[in-house]
Amino acid sequence: MSAVRTSHSGDAPAGSSRHRISQKKVQVRAWPREKKLEKLALYSTCNEEGCSCNGYKNPHQPVSQGAHGGAQVTTATLIDPCRSCEHPMTQHVTQLSTVESAEIDRLLCTVVDVENMFVCLHKEEDADTKQVYLYLFKLLRNSVLQRTRPIVQESSLGTPPFESPSIAKAVHNLTAYKFSHLSQKEANAMNDLALMFLNCLNCWRLETPAKHALKVQSGQARAEDDISYYRTNYNRWLCFCHVPAFCDSLPYHKPTNIFGKAHLRSTFQTVRRQLMDKLETENEHNLSEKREMVLSYFPKFLSALEQEVYTDSSPIWDPDFSGVPNVGSFEKLNVAALASAVSADGYTSLTFGPEATKRRGADLDTASSGAPPPSKRLRIEGDLPMDQVLRVLEVVTEPSEMVGPAIGEAARDEAARKEERQGIIEFHVIGNTLRPPPDTKSLEWLVGLQNVFSHQLPRMPKEYITRLVFDPKHRTLALIKDNNVIGGICFRMFPSQGFTEIVFCAVTSSEQVKGYGTHLMNHLKDYHVKHNINYFLTYADEFATGYFKKQGFSKEISLAKSAYLGYIKDYEGATLMECALDPRIVYTEFTHVIRQQKLMVKALIAQQQKTVRSYPGLTCFKDGVKHIPVEQISGLCEAGWKPPEGFFAENVDSQLRSILNHMKAYPAAWPFLKPVEKHEAPDYHEYIKYPMDLRTINERLKNKYYLNKRIFYADMMRIFDNCRTYNSPETEYYRCANSCERFFQGKWKEAGFYE
């Protein structure tokens, strides 16, 4: 969305002019060194002893034109005398003869900014703005003269940031505080509108203090606004935001990052009114869906923000605002600091903001009441004591103490992660934009990315690569090393569809096999998790599928076809692959976390192995023993073995034998002492499939058949059930079965067995 600007005379360079300034700097950097020195001579002091000339004056230039009289071509040579001091030009550039080319180019770019500030100064009509322009012009002019970097050090302005929290932080807090309960679609819309609003504020042209004072007097602005404070903030905005946007010799700061509540209060009404007028005018030509979204949600967003801006106790301006907790989020933890967080009672104390303070207060109340303190976390059987975990951490984080794994077994992205920590490589998300135009550095990197993709993807037409890399709808995660592009991933986000398409992915051949590709993809994953997009889709050729599989991509697509059909670009002969992201994972730290876990497990295993004892083997079988109780094996119980429930131990064996002897001696048990003979009941086995008797039970007991008492009980009950099945109730056998069963149940209970 374009920013709405209040126009008045003396406007600084707009988008197209800024582009011309960037092109001018590119041109002067391409000049030969002699011509560069001729240009710098105009802003350099004369080195002749006793000479006070502070800049070479071209003898061929009319006196009325002056040094800042436009972009005239200098025709003087190094031996031509200065029109002011009459010393040759060489005396003005002697001190530059040993200066490196990079420093010469920086000074030349500052000269371009000096000349642009001179033009702005003479066109400006507002007194307050003109005064600031004059200060910045002198600052830039002196920085060239003294060959230093220009830094605004005016005591009345201070140093950024000027308020805390910043506008950007407060607006993000607002989305979490006011809109987190909405549906996913509405919440995404509010997040997009918040970003759009911040972008508008960053591009906004503030009113001059004089105009703002008139609005206060006429009632168009809030009467409580402090005019002097507004003038100070206006000067800060000029020095740190507005002028550095086109004079990049000065350090640039986004207004939303350095200003806060007071500044937003003084500008909000004007910004809101003009922004809504601009939106209603522009959206007449927009698509109906976009128009409906902006006009429906943006007033609601602005009203919610206005309420919090003018409320003194609004939580969004709290520096410790934590918002709605993200349940299940994967926090980045400092493992090295874990030891220092352990208190004397062995618990780990971590503070995450006001809620932690409240919980701590509740714990103190519990302690004072004498009640036992609640457990800090769920205890699971087998958990290790915290002191043991800390001892293991000391081992795995100390290289001299850790044995294995070898360095060659490091994660693929370990070297790249180390280089990033050392500042050797950098990662930047860049893209082409129409308004405002991208800065020179971003354009240089985009050209570098185009070259890398064209060289590494020879089957892709160069024109096609150029069109997508410079397409404003596409973004590229650039890998920078020594200020040069060595790789990148070009992608297009579809927030409404919930996925991102990866278009190009390449690392220059001389920098491959260093883990850059893995680390690049991990950065891209973290970037998308931050923006609530959890799916990647890409078409990979036969040479790229291996790389994408290593990065977690799969040929099985879980995303609904309707979500991506018609959005993603289809390539003939390529395979569609998907990667689902887990928002709980910090991917740039993932391999490091897994590696630390593996090292901890190995260290714990090593500790456990130190306690292992060796016992001699069993020799009893040589003496003819066929069976021994399991618990008699040496060292088994010491190792933690416990008999399972119902395990047949020696004391259980004696109890079962006693019950069997009582059953055999019982008078009514005579029909069950031995198996049923065939001549006594020829058809017995036709009715009874599994016969049983006391003699068979006795043999099984001798042979250690009964591993637990349940099997013994089942065999005994089978005797009685078989008898009642084969015989009729009026027979003596039936009555004996009932009598024996009652007797057996009594003995079973006496032994303490209950079924």
C-alpha cells in the first residue's frame, strides 16, 4: 500500500528521485581514480602551509555558479591552480593519494549527499525544516573534509530509540492482545493490516511544527499536544529517518522502531484521517475481495489501536507485555545457563514475566501455610535427578571431557552455523518493491542472486529467472559471504492458502558441501514458522530431489489439492514435493539440540556401564540339575529384575503341593485320582475334549509345568467341570464333584489365593 504524504514546499526527494540518487552514486563509483580525486578536491582543504582554503575552486568555472551549482563536469586538471588560493589541485588531494578505493568511494557517495542536501536546503521554505537541513548539510560537508563518518550528535535530540516500547512493538502487542481470539482468517487479516499500518508510518511525511500548531489551534489536533515536544520529535524524524532515507551516508532508523506512545499520540489523528481518505479513494480501483477486506477490517483495527493509544494504562505499552501464550511452543533455551538457574532445593528456577511472579507468590503462600509444595513438573518413573543431569551437561559441553563422536560426524549445518555466529556469513530476506524502491545494496544482491541461479540452473531461461527474482510478489532468502551473494532460495508466499512455493534454490558451486544449503533451508523454515505458514511446496527435478529429501520434503502431499491448484507453477518432468513444518521447532537449532541429546544419552550409558559387574556362569547343570528358580541366577536381582505378577516361586510350589495332597486324601475324591479308563466309559472322550485328573496334576507339578497358580487352578476346576458335563445330577459322581469343589475352594482361600 502506498504511503500518504502531506505535501508542502521543499519536499525531499521522492521515490523516483531517490532512485536517481542511487544511480548517481553507482556512476561516481565507476569513475577513474583521477576523476574521483578531482571531485573530492572541491571538498578538501589545501595542504600548503599557512593556507586556509577549505575547497578547490575551478578556475574555469564562473564565480556565480559555486561548488554546489548543479552536476557540472569538472574540466580542471591536477596542475590547474585554485581560483581561491592559487595553489595547484594536487595540494588539495595529496592526503588522498594513499587512501583505499573503498574509502574514496564512500567519500564520493557522501559528496553526492552533500550536493543533494544543498539542493533541498535552497528549495525548502519551512523555517524549522530549513534549520535542520542546514545542520545536516554542515555535518555531511565536515565529514568529507575530515574523512569521518557523519553521526548526528546533537544533545537536544538524544540518541535512538527515544521511547520504549516502540510503536512497532506496541502494534504487535495489540494484535496479540485484541485479535488472538479471532478465527485464523481474521487473525491473519489483522496481522497483515498491522504490518501495512507500520509500513505506512515508516513512509509517512510528518507535518511541519508550524502546520501542526495551526491544527491544534483550530481544534483539528488534540489540544493537550505539546508543540515543543512535537518540534523535537520532528527534528529527530528528519535527522534519523527522513533524510537518511535518501542520504544513506547517515544511519537510517525506521520511525516505528525509535518512537513510541507519545509520538504516536501527537500524529495518530492526522495519520488516521488522511489514511482512510486515501484508502477509500484508492480502493475504488481495487479488486472487490481486497477492497472488502481493507474497508471491513482496517477501521476496526484503527479504532482498537486508538483506544489503546489514548489509554494511560493500556497493557500493549507495557515493556514486559507477554501477550497470549503460545501453547506448545518450542522455546530457545540457553543450555550453558541451566546450571546457574538451579536453586538449592534442586529445582530449576526460570522467570518468564508477570505470570511467573504471580505463580511464585502462590508458592510462597502455600509454603507459609505448611502445606506440601506442589510438584514443579510431572514426575515419571525413571526420571534422573537434576544433579545427575547437570553433571552430564558439564561433560557433554566440555570437549576435553567428551569421548566421541568424532568431529567428522558433526551435523551437516554445524560448520555453517559456526560461521554465522562468527559473522562470516549472513542471511537476509530481500525482494524488489515498487514503493518505496529497494536500496542499492538490495539491488546488488538481487543481481547477484540472478547470476547464481542462472549459473547453477542452466536449464532455466535466464529471462525467466530474472523476471521471478525481480517480481515484487517473490522474496529471496539470500546467503551473503564477504558482502557477495553465494546462494539463496527464491520463494513466493501464499498466506491465504497456508503454503509457500519454493521457486529456485541454489548455492554457488565453489561453496557447496559446506552445509550452507541445509542452514539456508533451516533459516527459511524459521522465517515461515514466524509468519504462521507451515507448508512448503516445490517442483524438483531429478537432480534436486535428493537435496529436498534431506531437508524433510516428501513426495506424499498432505495439503489439499484445492489449496495449491492454480497457485503453484507447474514444471514438466519435475516432481511435486511437500515439507510440513512443526511450529514447535527452532529449525536453525534443531540439529544442535538433537546432537546434545545424543551426547547426553551416550554419557548416561557410559555412567551406567561403570556400575556393571560380571558374574561367573551357571555350573549347576553340569551336576545333572535340569531346572533352577530364575531368582537364583547370580546378579539378576541386583540388576533390578523383579518376578512378574503371579510368577511361580518356590514357596508357591510348596503351597500348591500341599493343596494337591489334601485333595487326594479327601474321601469324595476317589473318582478323580486317576484318568478315566476306556472300558469304564467308552464314549467319555467324545464328550470331554480335555480330560484332567489328580494324577496328571501331580506329574505336571513335578515337571515344573505350572509357571503360575492360575494354570493350577484352571486344571483343578476342569476336573469338576468335566465330571458334571458327562454325568447327570442324580449320580454319585456328580455329588462327589460338587463336594470336592467346595473342599478345594476352602483350601485355596486358606492358602491366600483368590480368583
